[in-house]
Amino acid sequence: MWTLNPEWDEEFIFRVKPTEHKLVLQVFDENRLTRDDFLGMVELNLLNLPKEQEGRTIPSKQYILRPRSARSRVKGHLELYHAFIREPLGGGEVMRPGEDVLRSRQESDPDWEIVDEPVMPNVESAAQNQEQLPPLPHGWEERQDANGRTYYVNHIARSTQWERPSFNNGGTYNDQVRERSLESAVTEFQRRFHISVDDIEANRRESNSAGHQAADITDSTAQSQHEAETLSTPESRVPNSLDVNSEGLPQGWTMQVAPNGRVFFIDHNERATTWVDPRTGRASPMPNQNHPPNRRPEDELGTLPEGWEERVHTDGRIFFIDHNTRTTQWEDPRLSNPQIAGPAVPYSRDYKRKYEYLKSQLRKPNNVPNKFEIKVRRQSILEDSYRIISSVNRTELLKTKLWVEFEGEVGLDYGGLAREWFFLLSKEMFNPYYGLFEYSAMDNYTLQINPFSGLCNEEHLNYFKFIGRIAGMAVYHGKLLDAFFIRPFYKMMLGKPIDLKDMESVDSEYYNSLLWIKENDPSELELTFCLDEESFGHFSQRELKPDGANIPLTNENKDEYISLVIQWRFVSRVQDQMNAFLDGFNGLVPLNCVKIFDEHELELLMCGIQNIDVKDWKQNTLYKGDYHPNHITVQWFWRVVLSFNNEMRARLLQFVTGTSRVPMNGFKELYGSNGPQLFTIEKWGLPENYPRAHTCFNRLDLPPYESYQQLRDKLVKAIEGSQGFAGVD
């Protein structure tokens, strides 16, 4: 019988070890034989399950089906009843004291995610070991973390250590406390302690029972585990002294300090928090902004927004609390800060319509081979590419599918190698070392055509035609160049006039000089229509018009002077090189087709977006394997990306996709081998492996690393040490 609400009514009894076993339920569709019949799965942790007892009612619980990938449209849940059952002594699992208390207060909600809790250490064995050793000094406590390791808590100094303290080193702590500075004491006092209201309520109901003691031990152990893992960080969550400045609070109220230093109040009776002091009815004052809260040294992301707090779950995942709205979330709120995550992508519908029109005009050629092979060596990519592309007389061949091969590398080019080729070739073509291009100013790294390129290379015009062909191929095939041209360069391509405003972003000093001439009377400067031109250390006179050396600059002819200076600065000196470039570009993309764009859009068409928006990147990412947006490894990955500067983000993007630039309308328009292909992260390998990339499919194979630092180190080494292809890319 086909139904969307199946009922199995099956009962299964397992003999399990809760600390080693998990229960996995998978649902399949038996009517789907030729396609993937997997509908979803539920993974259950067996720790802290309730135990069946006489007179106790254990309700059924609903668990959300977890799909295999983000593309799955199947949604639903499983309703289960599961508990430990009684067995005769000597067999089966024994219920730990206090487990029923802990589990009974954990209510299920389909909108919440069930996560693992830390394993309880063996308290009895710890107590036995304690009896065999000398007693601890006053104020010390022995604890065990989830891995069974013993560590020691100093409640006086609020610190932890692995070595067992003795009376000699323990008795000096009172002196150490006195010697601490006031600033250090305030910092220690402002540390937060994660208090669970459910724990308080449960402990209050079971105040005189053994279950109460077990619950206290569980809570302190979970807390101590986190303290032991963060000994070197200033954000170790140790309890605050709740009695300080808390006199007169109503019954059931406590006071805490938020990470930004602002005091808030907890009403355990109503299970609510508020900024308003119940004793005075006034909100607590805002903290001094000159003393921001401490944060971990390895946290390179900057401070959280006002009213936000970062915490670490028991499974290691980071989540964020918004005290302003009393909500929690997995996503880092700093993704919305453009100073940290990068400026937002300026989506333009007008540009998209223009781009679609351009693609419709660039028709596929007829009577040509299926692909055009380009075999080059990495160490001589410019010379090899120049030889291959310049030898083509029929430009329609360059419009076919590009098939790039790097000598000595095994790779099938389904788009990734072509992007890599354009990227590497751009680095060489536009390198000022070859003399074809130069930096526009001493303090500006935008590129302009070198007016003296003929002195550096006798075949410079042929090279500019070759560069024009490469630029046309990039536009035709939807690839991006890695270059920063000055704005007048794009205006010359579009045939638009260049004005004084265009000079500002190229050479600010020259612009300010011309602007002063425009706004003042330049007669007193005693200038003429003649300029000094520097070439390899030698200066010569260049007349802006015939007999310009004898024409003085006056208030009446200053506009003509400024116009001629701009014409000489950007056009006249490089006219031959620009004509050769446009000749090569026009052979693949007609210039009249690109004239529908303005100079800003033409730059984005040819070179893409330089600044990378991490929020847009994350929102347009797919996950495969067992990864999902809230997986701890995925969280670490985006935290690493957010900590990178824009240059390192671009290198990561180039490592995975083959290009360091982003299309005009953001990551949702990334292309792969068969059309649009979003950035993808897939689980692969072991923690010992390095990440690997498939540039054809914009996919990063990311091993399940064991820590944030391990992921960061492996990823950085993979980015900096990668070169070459093997397999399909």
C-alpha cells in the first residue's frame, strides 16, 4: 500500500554498549528501482536514554529525516519509542544514577537538532584513586574530562592544570591572588559561565536525591571538559561569583555579565533573561566601549556585533547567541559585516540582460573541429601560447571548445584547465617585466600600456594582437582575466572620450595639478603647450600641438591644454599598441557588441569582481557526502575563509575553480564543465590527507579534520603548494 505516512509498528531489542554503539535508521523507497531510493536517515545516540520503570510513562519522540545531500527534496520525520529495559542482574546495560533525571528534562522538538553529549567519566574509580593519594590543598578539586584524563581545578585562582598540586605549591596561591592586578581581576570576573535553566529546575526538584548529585556531577564534568580544552585562552568559561552585587535579588533570580561587559538578569522562575534590574526597574548601563571584552588570540575575525555571544557546543561546534532578540543560530553574524566578509555583490539585472544579449550575438562557428588543442609548458606558458595562438589564421578555430594540456601532467580538460590557463597566462602577459604593460603610477598597481614597449620588444605589436585575441577568447568562452587595467583603457575599447575625472584614479598627483590649473589662473606658472617626457632616465620635450613650445598657457586656453594633456597621457602615446590589441579582440568578439556596456561593466565582463564576499560565497555552496551547513568541519572551513584576507580568499578560489575572480553577479553564476555549477564541498579522505580540488566542477574535497587549526594548516599548505593536475579537471 502506497502512503506518505507509513507505520511499521515493529519492536526491536538490542544488547548495546551506549558509549560505543549508535542506532542508525535509514528509510528507502522500494518503488524507485532505477534511481536513488534513499529517502533519509536518523542517527540516535544511546547515551542518557531513559529506563523503563513501573509507573513511568516515556513518550514517543520525533526525529527529522536527514537527507544525503542538500539537493534532496524529501522531508519528513520518524516517530520512535526507545528506552532501556530491565534485565536480570549480571546481564545487559546498567542504568547510571541520575540518567532518568537528565533524560526526563530533555523534551523533543522537531525544530531542534539532537546532538551528542560528552561521556560521563567513572566517578567511582576516580574516588578510589583519590583515597590512595594525599589530600588536595584547600580550594582544589580533582576532575576527569570526557577522555578519562585527570586534571585539577583551582577555585581560588580560577585556573586548571594537569599536574596534581601539593601543599607546597598550593599554599602560595593566596599570595598570588593578592599580587594580581586589578585589571586582571576584573577580566577574570567578567568571564561567562554557561548556566542551563533546565539543570537548575531539575536540581531543585531533586535536591535531596542521588539523582541530584549525579546531575551536578554531569554538569560540572561537561563544563570542566571545556575548561580543560581551553587552558590557554582568556575565554575559558569558569563560574562567576554570582553573589557579587547581587544582594536583594528576588527569589529565583541571578545576575550575569555578557561578553561585552553589560550586566543582565536571569529569572529562573519564568526561564527568561532581561537587561532590567528587578530591584530598581531600570536597565543595566551600557559597558564602556573603550574596554571591549577579551577574545581568543587565535580568533582573527574581529569582535562580534553588540549584544552577541559566541559559545562552543559539547560536540565542538560553534554557535552564536543574540541577547537582543534572545535567539541562537549557527551562522556567524560577522558574515554580514562587509569589513570582515567583504563588500556585498552588487547584483545588476541590467548587466545580466546585456550579457545575455552579448552571448546571443556570439554564435558558434560552422565547419570547424570539435575542439582546439593547446599544449603548453608551465615554465614557458607565454611563449608557447603566443606561438600557438598567433599561428592561427582562421579565428573561428579559437571559438571552438578549448582543450588545454600542460606538459607532463595527466588531466582531462572539462573547463578547469582552461580557467587555469587563462589565469596563469594573465600573470605573464601583463607582467611589467616583459615591457608590454607598466604600472600607471608609483603608488598605483593598475596597468596601462607601456608607450615604449617597442624598445623592449621588436615584435610588440604582434604581442598586443595576441593579447587582444586572448582577451576576446576569454569573453567568448566566459572566462576571466587576472588583471587590473586603468579606466581609460576600457573607455578606449568602447571609443568613449576620456575626461579629467578619469585621471584621478590613475595618477592622483597629476590629477591634482590639472585640477588646480582648471580652477585657477595658470598664467603665473609660465607653462607652455609642451611637456617633459621621461624615457629610461632621459628627458625630452613633447609638444602638445604644432609650435606648442612657443604657446603660453593662459586662463583662456587652459581647457584646451588639459584636453591635450589627457589625450597625450592616455591615447596618443599608445595608439599603435591599442589598435593592435583591438584588432585581435575584434577577431573573436565584435567591438560593436561590447559597446552596449559602459566602462565599469566592461571591466567586470573581462576581469570579474576583485573583492570576494564570503556571505555570498557561503550562501551559494553545495555540500556532498555527509557534510551539511552545520557540520563541524564545514563550520571550521568557513571560519578559516572568514579569517583570510582578500588575497588569500582569491588564492583559495583559484585553487578550487581555476580563477581568482568572481562573475559579475556573484557566486551563483559560477560555471563548470556543463554550465552553471555552484561551489561544492564534499567529504573525502582521512585527516592525514590534504584537501584536493576539481576545478572542472568547482568542487573541494575536504577531509574530516579533527580540529580547526589542523584544517587551517592543511588548507593553507594545499593552496600554497599545489601545482599541476591529475585526472579529470
